Amino acid sequence: MAEAQWRAYASRLSSSESDDPTIKSYVESYKAAYGNAPSALTSQAYDSVGILLTAIKDANTTDLRKVKDQIYKTTYQGVTGEIKFDENGDVDTVRKGDY
């Protein structure tokens, strides 16, 4: 293998048919608003906004540096699963699965 390796991260909604109450509510609300189930990218965007809003609330500010630092400390349970970050801001959650 080459010295530098690429890492790939994939995010997806576990299942739009999930019995998990949070996911079920999210999917039902999305279907009511848009007429179809949310895509993986839609779910990833939903979680991204959730992470940002949680960090702003927890940092009690909108100061960019403080929010960034708070995001690095955040563990967020979203519709795509648990999301956390390392000290560099990279996703630190690896879930093996068949994608």
C-alpha cells in the first residue's frame, strides 16, 4: 500500500423502515412534507444541522471558534447513527457494515 492512504466515510439512514422512534418520526415528518422517504444525503444534512445547532446551544454562543471547539467535543445521536469527532475535527465514529 502507498504511504498515504485515503479514508472513506459513508453515512446513511439506517433504514427508513426502522422502528426506532426518533428515526420513525423523522421519516414520517419528511414524507408528510415532501411525499417520499429521505435520501442518505438528506439524512446526513439533517444530522449536520443538528450537530451545528447542538454545538451552538452547548457553547452558548455563535462565535465560530467556540462553536468549532464544541463540535469537536460533541457526540451526537442522529438519524444516521452516533457521530463524534476527534481532536482534528474528523469523524471519529467507524461503523462497519455492508454499504
